[in-house]
Amino acid sequence: MRVRPFPLRTKLVLSFLIVIIIGGLLSLSFGSRLVKNTLIDQAQAKVKHDLAAAWMVFKEKLNDIKEIVRLTAESESVKEAIKENNKDTLLKYLCRLREENGLDVLTLTDHKGIVIARTRNPEVIGDDQSQDEIIKWVPQRGVLAYPQIVCREELIKEGKDLADQAYMEFIDTPKAAPRPENKETNGMMLKAASSVVDERDNHLGILYGGILLNRNYEIVDRVKEIVYKGEKYKGRDKGTATIFQHDLRISTNVPNENGERAIGTRVSKEVNNAVLVEGNPWIARAFVVNLWYITAYEPIKNIDNKIIGILYVGMLERPYIDTTNQVMLTFIIIASLCVVLLLVILYFSTTRITNPLQKMVVATQKISAGDLTHKVEVSSKDEIGYLADSFNQMTADLKAANEKLIEWGKTLEKKVEERTKELTEMQAHLIQSEKLASLGKLAAGIAHEINNPLGGILIYSHLLLEDLDKNSPHYENLKKIVKETSRCKDIVKGLLEFARPKEPEMTLIDINDIVERSLSIMERQALFQNIKIKKTFASDLPKIVADSAQLQQVFMNIILNAAEAMDGNGILTLSTSFNGSGTFIEVKFSDTGHGIKEEYKKRLFEPFFSTKEVGEGTGLGLAISYSIIQKHEGTIEVQSQLEKGSTFIVKLPLKKEME
């Protein structure tokens, strides 16, 4: 029995359908992995940034304790009470300070380390603290502040309530590493210590204080408030933070199955090995108590650089998985609708193709039968006439078909361009997000490393200024040191808040004064010795509403870039004026340097982009400047010619009153 072949239309429809289904399945598979990986990568980048913020809160609290202990140790009241051996006055004064500053411990030893005043447990004195891992280094290294594991015996000396607060029985936790113990009796404390010395540098004693982190939720709740702002997902907090003592949760807002804080639970074995054993950070998904989180862990180390615990932040993984599933479900629905629509289009398209072919087959069959006299006339209404008309119209039909194909091609190109633009914008957004996350971490490190020495400079400059006669020739220089140091701290703070820009502190200012002040600071540098400065300032400029410190930061950055572009030898021209419409004030900075390549102009204000040699620049100066000017509703324009120089034009709106 001969099998009847498939009609041409069926073959076409089946062929296209197979291609569509295979292509759709491949697209869905690739799209699913791409979307999931993209979302998880974004989440991991965010949680890494969140961990940096958590460290800021943790170290800020440690520095607060350090400052309280230092200032108390420098108090004249404490020194006099020690000299006069007035223990009652000393104890009352220290007790009041401990309560006012919320410390759990504030204890004073003599110069040999023997306790002479213990504010929380006054009856227990006379014990030797000289071998304490922090206290023993104080005479050589000054004021110290570190996390520390405090044994139960020492906690009892400070107060039995502290020992009870630190005591925890382990709660069975899935995926945790086995431990022979079933309870923890020691505690983790943020502890600071400072020498007490008199005016002759005689060592009078050591003051130490701290807070016990066990069951103290101040730090973790502050991290949760600052970083995650109380966001919830299906009734659960999206973000959590935890402080571990070794692998034990001693301070956390991770909930257990009952919705209570999961105190006494332990970290998973995988994280334990990576962080506590190997000492490496962990940024990945992890099983936390009873749910999967996208997490970041880093070890907490004591003064001897030994790992004593872990700082953790994490976000629920479920929202990202649900988002991925929702996106893919949407893709599947859209793809299914597209397949149905394409089948309908294919049906009608193949009908238009096969019907003329069938008529042509009928006509050719009649001719092949020997009817050579049969003429194909256009006017004929039968099959042969239709065939003749089809042949006669072949050229026109091909042309029409070609035009349709061109139109389809243009439509397809347009769709491809639109999709390419969307993907490019998405990629740019992802790159920008990663840069901002890196910048957040960089800013956190800068704030930690720079703010402390700057604070020291500022404090001692103030002390020198208070002791210096106002008629002294150094008085004005000291005032300028104090002023410029304060401005440095503001600049560091502005860099820290770059990912979350700070609103300018608007005041009424003279723009010429700001430019002059910026130039006066910069031109004293050696780089400016061979640079000729030309100034053309409009004298009739009104005052504008702006943040003087931020604008000075922008102008100094542009002036420094101009000097570096000229290699310290050339002409720097500064001018201020109205723009043509009188609605903006323009500040121009023109140099005679190397100029800027055309391909670099579009990227000048991108974070981390720099044309300087590796190690010579951070690529942040113009990005921060651009952000500041945007906040002032202004613009920065760049005009440049290679080997002729560049001109930066800062335009600021003319506002005479603060909104």
C-alpha cells in the first residue's frame, strides 16, 4: 500500500514548528540561567557591600568605647582621686560614667595592674589584670581597643549577671559542625584600655572598659536598620545580621522556627571550615538556622590576630528565586503566545504559497498531456488562464515579495537594535552597580583608615590653638590647619556617601571667593611653581545658593587635573561670568596641556576611569565632582584639542534664595 505523502503546506508548517520549538527551548534554558545568575550575582555584590557597612557599625561601636575610656583616663578628676587615694570619690565618678555611657565594665587598676576600683562589682578588688591580653600592651602601645573572649571567672569578678548573660547552651542546628561541648560559659566583649598618666608622665594606673556582646542586640539591630531598613518578604525579614563567638550565635536577629532570635544556634560546617579554620571570607549561599540565605561572613580577630568569632550579614534567597521563577513564567507565556501567533501566520502564509502552486501544477499537467495548441491567455478564467496570468505576473510578484522581505528585514533590524540597546543599558546598569558596590567598600576602608588620624590631627590642632596666643604669628596658620582638616573629614564623608549621595548644605556664597580660595590652596604646591595663573573674574556676579565646601572640592580637583595635564609648566586661566541668558554663572578652567582624546571625553565622569598611569589616580575625582555639580542642578562641559589644551566649564544655576 503506497503511503500518501504529506502536503507541502503540512511540511512547511511542521518544519517551522520544529525550528520554533527547539529555538524556544534553547532560549528559555539559556534565559533561565542568565536571569538566575544575574540576580544571584547582584545579590552577592549587594551582600558584600552590606558586610562592609556592618563592619563600619561594629568598628564605630568599638571606637566609641575606646574614646570613652581614653577621655575618662585623661580626666583630671580621675588623676587627682588616684593621687589622693580617694577611692570613694573615684568609684562614684567611674560608676556614673559607666552608667551614662552604657558600658558593662569600667575598671581601674594601679600601675602594676592590680584592680583598685571595679564599678560593677565594687567589693571585688585586688586581683591582678596585668597579664590580660589587651592590658599588658597598654603601657607600650597607648590606648587599645579590640574584641576579646573573656573567661567566666573574669566575668564573675566584674559581676555575676554578666557571667549569666554570657552563659549559653547549644541548640541543635542542622548542618552545623560537631563539637564536644554543649554549652558556652565565656563571653565576647568589645574592650578598650588606656593608661592613666599625670602631667609628668608618671604612670598612675590603667583604665579599661567594655560591653558584653552576648545577648546584646544593639550592633546587629543597627546593621539591620541601616542596611535593610526593615524590609520583609512574606512576613520574614529580608536582611539579617549576626555576631558569632567562634561558631555560636551570641547576638543575632536571624529568627528560629518560633520567630524568636536564634541565640545558641551555630554556623554551618561549610562556613565554619572556610572562615574559622581557614580564615577566609565567605560570600555565597548558606543554610542559616532553617532557611537558605545569600550571605557574607568574615572572621573577627583579637589583638593577637587570632580568630575568635564571625561577623555575618545575609539576605533571604527566596525572593530572588521567586523573582527568577516569575520572570521565566512570563517568558514561557510570551513564548507560547508567540508560537500560536506564528502558527496562525504560517497557516495563512503557506495557503497563499500552495494555492498558486496547485493551479500551476494543473496547468502544466494539461500542457504535458500534449495539448500543445492550448494557449495560456491572460483573459481566460480557467486553470490555464490563471497559469498564464501567474507567469505573466511572476516578475511583479517577485518584486512585491522582495519588497515585503526588505520590509520584514527592516522591521527585524529595528527590533534587533531595540533589543541590543536594552541589553547594553542593562549591562551598563550592572557595571555601574558593581562599581558602586566596590566604591562602597573602598569608601568604608578609607573612612576607617583616614578618619582616625584626621581626628587626631583635628583634636591636637584644637589643643594647640587653645594654648597659643592670638597675637602669635602661628595663630592664623593653626586656624587654617583646623579648618582644612575639618574640610578633609567632610571630603572623606562625601566619598563614603557617594553610592548614597549626601544633600549639599546650601548657603549664600560668592563664587569668586570660592575660586580664589581653591586656587590659593593649590598654588602653594610644588607642581604650580612654573605655572602662570591668569584670572578674569566678573565683578558684578551675584551670590548664589550652594555648598561652598563641595564646590571648593570640585574646583580644586579641576585645578589639580589641569596642572598635571601641563606637567607643571604652562598657563592656567580661570574666569567667571554670566552665560548668555543670564540664568547661569559659568566658571571656566583652561589649561595649555596635552588635551584629551575624543574617545576619552565620554568617559571622563565615569567612576574609576582615569587616563593617568597605573597608581597615579583613583578615577574618582571627576566622578565625585560631576555628582556634586548635578546635586547643584548644574553641568560640567569639556572642550579639548590634542596638544593645545582643555577647558572645563562649570555652570551653576543662579538662585538667590534657598528653597
